[in-house]
Amino acid sequence: MKTFDIRHQEDFKPTTLFLEIFGFEPDFSDVECMAEANIDLTFDNIFFDGSIFTVIDYEWIFYTSIPLNYIIYRSLSRLFWKYGEYLNSFLKLDDLFEEFQIDEIAQYQKMEMAFQEYVLGKKRFYNIGDQYSKKIETLNKVLDESKKNESQTINQQHLLGEYEDKINSLNSEKELLSIKLENSKITLNNKMIELDNYKSQEAHLKTESESIKNQFSQLQLKYDTLKKQHNETNLQIDQKITELLNRSLKRRAIFKKTKHLIEENQFLINEKDRVAQQSSEELALKNQELDLLNEQLVIKNIQITELSEQNHEFRLQINHLNLSLHEMTEKFNENNLAYTHLQKHNHEVVLENGRLSDSLKNLQNDYHQLKYEFMQLKKQIFNDARRKEEDE
């Protein structure tokens, strides 16, 4: 800075522009001033590349005498105002003021307040617009946030692992329920097929029973017909005998005729006995057939009863299977719902984990950047101090 136009004043005389900017007349004596001063010459506005200094944001240049120490005071004050939490751990602002022989601190503070009011308006000191401001985090805060985020990330990863285990468990249970559901459906279908077979057998037995009943009715009808014919035959024989007897009484004289009638009567009696014997044998045979049909009918009725009981048992089993199927379906749907909820929560956890990881990376990047800037700033401060000592 001393390479610029520096003028020494034994008694500082403020100009009209100075009073317009700072609003009061300071009491300076034996002071070095800059006739053309960049008041906003802060460290943030200076770039150093090798041996080349580059100044930016030089809009606050005033063509009036400004004390050089005020500009140095302001640069150091702004530096500690912004990075004081870093610098105070190893360097004090008052020590720098003493190093640079800045004594008029109270007047410089008053000038600084007036300059801030001149630039920003009243009650808006050190207020930079949002479009130009950048959030500065302290190193300790960055480290704390980094550790906190790392802890949160680890917790999120543990939580994510637990949810993955739960999801895998639910998937296994879901697959097991699906297998049970399929087996239940297969069993139910087999029972339905067996039930249909028993229904078919029951219908077949009922048809056979009806057929046996029809055969029995037909045999009963034949028996009644044969019995009727037997009775008619007996009646005819009796009528014939009566007729022959009547003739015999009328014609006793005819002995041969009587003998013939007796033989005929004997023949009719024998015929009657033969027909009666034949009818008895046929009747006995029909009775045996009827007994056999009755036995078969009883067996068929027993089978029908057993089939009905089995049918009832199968219906109970089917109802039980339907109830179990309904319960497994509800449980399956509940597991699906829980699985969907866990998937959604897992997705949210993954997103949160990604956000925390990104935040951690950003904090780490900010930390490294701030650390780099801090080291550069520290190096620059001591280089400037050393250079000043060498100049003196």
C-alpha cells in the first residue's frame, strides 16, 4: 500500500467529501494519508498469485485524504469479524494492531460505523446482500456437523440393514405363504374332484337303486299275475270237476264215460298239482330274487348313507380349507401391505442416507476449502508481517 501516493500530514485536515462520508472531524496528528484511497481493501478482495496482487470490488475509492492506518485497521477488523473464530485460537487482533502501530482505535471505529451507515444506511452495519453473501461455518462447527452426520449416516445404515432384514423376512414369509396358498388350492381342488366323484357315485347308486326298485316292482307284478293265473286255473279245475260230477250223476249208466271222466279228473288234478308246484317253485324263485334285491337295496342304501356322510365330511373340510385360505389370503395381504410400507420407508431411508452422505461430502469439502483458505491466509499474514519488518 505504501507504494501508492502517500502523503504525510502533521495535522489532519478533513475535506468536505471526508465529512460527508464520515460525518465528523477526527483528531489526527502526524498521520500518513492516501490521496486516492480504496477504503474496501479487505483480504477477501485481494488475490495473490506468485508475486502478482489482484484487487477486486474496488467501487469504494474516494479522492480525498484517508488515513492509511484506517484502511489497515479496517482490513484487519473485517478479517477478524469474518474469520475470528479461527484466528483467535492462535492470533489476537490487538496484537496485530500493536504490530502495525495502529493507535487511534476509537476514532477508527467511529469512522467505520459512519462509513457503514454511509454505504448501507442506518442500523445495517456489515450487512451484505443475500445475493452476494455466503454462509461461513466455523471449523469446529463443520467438524461437529461432520461427526453428527457420520453418526446419523451410521445409524441410518444400521436402520437400513434392519429394514432390509425385515423385508427379507417378510419376503420369505410371503413366499412361504404363497407356497401354502398354492398347496391349499391344490388340496381344495383335489377335494372338490373327490367330492364330484362321490356325487357321481351317489347318483349312480341312486340310479341302480331305482333300477332295483323297478325290477322288484316288475317281479311283484309277475308274481301277482302268476298267482292270479293259478287261482283262475284252480277255479277252472273246480268248475270242470263240478261239471263232470254233474254229468256223472246224470249218466251213471255210462260206466266207461265215468271212468274216462275220472281219468280226466285225475289228469286235471295232476295238472293242477303240477301248475301249483311250478307256481310255487317260480314264486320261491321270485321270492329269492326279491330277497337278493332287498339285500342289494339295503347295501346300496348303506353305501348312499356312507357317501352322504363322506360328502358332509368333505364339505366340512372344504369349508375349513376355505376359511384357512381366507385367513392366509388376509395374512398375505397384510404382509404385502407391511412389505409395501417397509419398501416405502426403506426408500425414504435410502434418500435420507443419500442426502446425509451428500451433506457430509459438502461439509468435508467446505472444511478442506476453509482449511486451505485459512492456511493461505495465515501464510499471507505472516509474510506481510515479515515483509514489513524487512522494509523497516
